Amino acid sequence: MGEVIYTLCMLTSLSCAVLLFAGYRRTRLRLLFWSGACFAGMTLNNFLLLLDKVVFPTEVDLLPWRQASALVACLLLLYGLIYEKD
């Protein structure tokens, strides 16, 4: 059941990123770009979670990589929220 949930979370993050980037391409609102970049990072985070828990459950520990990708994703959104004043 965990595999299904991890996959659905990854696909949801990916679809949010795609929709946000499409909205940015249409309107050129920079906050949409930073939000899309955040969700792209969260997609990577969910992909690493899927690899860590399902594909390589005992061989490889991807926790530091997962935490780094989540941190980068949150920092991208934080940058966009602070420096975009439109």
C-alpha cells in the first residue's frame, strides 16, 4: 500500500508543478515560477522517497538526499515569496 501512496504523492506533486509552470508561461507571474520550482523539488523528494522505501529499502539510505531536496524546494518558494513583489 505504501508504494501506491508514494507514487500518488509523486504524481500529484508533478501535476502541480506542470500546472504552475503552464500558468507561469501564460501569465509571466514570477511567483508561479517559484511555486512550480518548489513543486518540482517536492516531486524529486517524493521520487527519492519511493526509491528509498520501495526500491532500495535496506541497501541504500537516501534520507540526507531527501532532506536536501525538500530544503532546496522550500528555499525556492521562500525566495520567491520574499523577492517577488508583484
